[in-house]
Amino acid sequence: AAERVPPVAMLSSRRPGILWLCYAVALLAATGLARGSEEDDDLGEFSKVTIGSVIKLTHVASGFRIHSHEVKWGSGSGQQSVTAVDDAADPNSLWVVKCKHGSHCAQGTPVLHGHVVRLSHLQTKRNLHSHTYKSPLSQRQEVSCYGEQGEGDTGDDWIIETMGQADWTRNKSVRFKHYHTGAFLTTGAEQVFNQRNCGGNCPIAGQLEVSAVKKANDPQIWWQATEGVFFPEKEETPK
């Protein structure tokens, strides 16, 4: 049987504005684009992921970073696509950590195991989202970006699950459990977009599909907050 080709349609080819690029460069320069190792404990007050932090999420197994831009899925929900890329300097891989939908937390509020957060794409201001639509390659649960100007719905909520520690800590492995469906954020090197499964002018060729899977023991569901801007901790915690 012929391999299924997902209809991925490009929404826009516009480039980010000059002001946004300057902002992204400033954010990355603030941390020197330095990726610490799991043994690097010399991060001081910037070791914890807090509300307002602008981060890159690296998939532990593949080393790819979760990414989005103005490309819509041509199947499933038709919402803005979410993929993973291997370019550490990619400005479209920056995400703002926010409280769950309908809540407000002060900048610097620490994120703990079991807390519910949103991840808002810095450039497009849409939120990491999931639902019951099928993903184009693996036919698992689709992951997309949804909302306008950071306002979406409860499908944008993700439960943080750490690997033993109380806090979500930089360079330590965590997993993201979708609040509504219980599926875990995942990707994998075997789910790569190419000309055969995406077409000759595929705008996401070479990128990995990001999806969600209901397997808590899957080794592909672990992520780390690596590069970014990490705000110092405040006492208030999200509810």
C-alpha cells in the first residue's frame, strides 16, 4: 500500500519583524545560548523554571527542540503545526511559561510537580494545545498551537510531572501530561517529515512530528528546559 501523505499546507511565509527578532536575540544573548548539563548545579537563582520564563524545550531522546511557526496542519484540526527541530539557535523554539487557562500568577512564581501550566509560543502568541484529532504521521494524538494573543482554552493546559524532584528545574527531565486527555507530549526520530510523506514543497521537511501518547512508561516522553531566560523565584505558587 502507498504511504499516506498528510496534506500539510503553508499558511504564511512572512518573516518575523525586526522588533521581534531583536527581542529574541536579546533573550538568547542573556543566557549566552549556553546549554547546561544535568550535572551543572552552578545555576544559582536561575536553576528553576518559573512563571514568565522564556524557554526552549529539548527532547531528551532525540535532542530536537519543540518548535512552531505560521504553518497550519492540512489535516486534523487545521490549527498551527507543532514540530521539533535540531537547530539550537532557532528563534521559533521559544516558549513562555504561563499559569493554567483562566488563572494569573506573578512572574517568578515557581512551577512544581503536579502544577498545571500553559506554554505560549513567543512569536505567534498561540498556546501548545492538544485534543482528540489524529496526528498526520503516527496517527497518535495531534498537538497544535491554538488561540489568539495568548488566549485559548483549557485544551492548552499541561500537568508538569518531574522525575523525582519537587521543582521543575532547568536541565532536569520532566514530562507534560495533557490535562484533558491524559496523553503525554512526545516526538521521535522515526517520525520525520520528508518529500515522500509531506510533498515536494513541504515547509516542514526534516522536522519531527510532535504528538501525544497515552503511555506513561514511554521513554520518548521526557523533555528538558535548556536555553532561555529564567526569572528568579518568588514565593507565590500557582494553584
